Amino acid sequence: APEVAGISHFLEHLFFKGTPTRPARQIMEAIEMRGGQMNAFTSREYTCLYAKTLDRDIGVAIDVLSDILKNPTYDDLDKERNVILEEIATIIDTPDEYIHDVLGETVWPDHPLGRPISGYEESVSATHIEHIRAYKESWYRPKQMAVVIVGNIEFEPVLRLVREAFGSIATGETPPHTGMPEFSFTMNVLERDIAQNHLALAFPGTAVTAEGRYRYDLLSSIFGGGSTSRLFDTIREKEGLAYAIYSYNSPYLRTGTLGVYAGVGHENLDKTVRLVFEEARKLQDTLVNADELDGNRQQLKGGLLMALESTFNRMSRMARAWMFFGRIVPVSEILEGIDSVSASEIQKLAQESLNPQTCAGAVLGPLPANGFALPV
């Protein structure tokens, strides 16, 4: 809810502040003094608590993670509140990061998905221990959790450890999720005395499980996904207007966005926006040729396969698949999905999505004297 925006992130911090049997320092020592790593992150739809250890220490990792999840004492709440307020201030002072929070609020102004993960100064300041306890007891239930372990393990012994460690968590129903996010096609302009204008645009995307989801990955890759993409080639290489220019696909449980970001001088803002939509029109008017389409397919598939060399990425991929699909999606299925997308599907998606009329946006910086508007 708006009055406790950021509470998932606040709770993530508090998990590490101690349990009845382990003060905060002992939590970290249990992992780090064995050469391991322990941390957490909160996204717009889930929180991940994780540890990475040698295979011989898997029992310690399971024990510590279950302890902080089941038995947080919420020590140093006010100190950690201040840490989070400083984190929020850091984000606000980092315009190329803050602009994405501004864009989220612009796209989904009345939905939790649009609120900053860290919350607001007002909501974090007003969140108290009663809110946190109630929130944790309501949402952190077994039906909402996945335990994922990747590495040199034997399944049955590790499963016994997991059952012993996590099996005592109370079951029960969780509250209903908030309704469907509705896309708001508006512009949000924040003037700030900084060196650049930071531009973020959002077009309607897709849910993470939707049929045809791979079209969005390929369209984003072709449009602005890397150093060989059209936006990079035109806006950075040919015109020299921006150092950072890219597009991205952000799918969520029930919706998603195709996004574009650019950091440009205020005198180049209008030209950059015009060029973004010119490149979009080219995708709408002309089929992507076979070489460009195949090159972007290989880029997506190669990135996926190389990411699997990291146990952290394997863990994250499996956890997300279990949460969203209820199963571990085989890599072969993803590769086939990418290969199945045709040039005509890319063109049709560009025609449906990449238009000024189906665009939300945010600008942060020293605006041009004549203001700012999307091209008609």
C-alpha cells in the first residue's frame, strides 16, 4: 500500500539484523569466515535471500538462511531505517537510475508495481515494527516461497536438510494481490539543474508467461539491445548524441514494458526523441532482414547460455521459472522460442507498440527553452 511503500525492501534489510541465537555479525561470520558470500535483493515482484558457499558448507548456508527468515528479531530498526533513507537519497542523486523510478510511477501511478522498490522518504519514515511484523506474517508463507540450490550437491540429503530447516514455517493463505496494473500513457517532466537530460520512454510490453513473449526480447534486441542495435548505431555512432542509449524488455507477472533510455545534452533532447521514433517507424515499415534477425537471435541465445556458467544466474533463472511458470523451463524450450520468432512478427509488434500514442515517458534535467513533447 502507498503508506508502507518499500516495506518488502525494508524487511529484506532487517532479516540480517539478528536472530535469537545469532547477532547480526555472527550471521555474516557464519558464511564469510568460510569463504562464502551472503546477500539479498528486492525486485518489483519478489525478494531473494541467498548464500554462496563451498559445497561442504551447504548445511551451514541452509541453516543460516532459514534462521534469518524464520526468526528475525528486527534489531536496530531505526538505524536501518536511516540506512534505507540514505539509500533512497543516493538513488535520487543518481539521475540515470532515478529516472527509471520516475518512469515506473508515470506508467503505473496507482499500482504497487509503479512504486520505487526502496519506497519513499515519507513511507519509510512512517513504517513501524507493527507494520513489518504483520507484513512478514501475511506474505512470507510457504506457498509464496521457492528454495533453489545449484551446485555440487546430492538431492536427497540436501532435501532432508531443507525440510528440517524450513518445514516449521507456518502455512496459510496470503492476502489477495492488488488488481491488474493499468498503463498510463502520460509524460512526466522534472526539471533539474544537472549536466544532461535523462530520457526514459515506455511502451506496452508483455507478461512474463504470455504466449509470444520472445517477440519482445527480439524486438528490444534489434531496436536498442546492444552495440550493434539500431538506436546505438544511429544515436551514438552516427550522430554522436549520447554515451548511453539502449532499449530493454521488462516482463512482470501480469504485464510488462518495452523501455528506452538515453542520456543527452538538453540541446539534443528533441533530436534524440525524433530519431528514436524514426528508427521505430523503420521497423514498422520494413521487414528486418534475415542476417539482422539471425544475428540478434544468436546474441540472445549466446547471452543465455553464457549466463548459465554462473551458479548465481542458474539459481535466479530456476527460481523465477518456478515462481512464474510453476516448473523449471528447459533451456532448449527457450532457445526454440527465440528461433520461432519471424520477421513479420517483429514488424507487427513494432506497429502495435512503438508509437507516440502508445508511449509513456519521463524526462529529468535542464529542459530546452521551448519545452518538450513527443513527435506526433
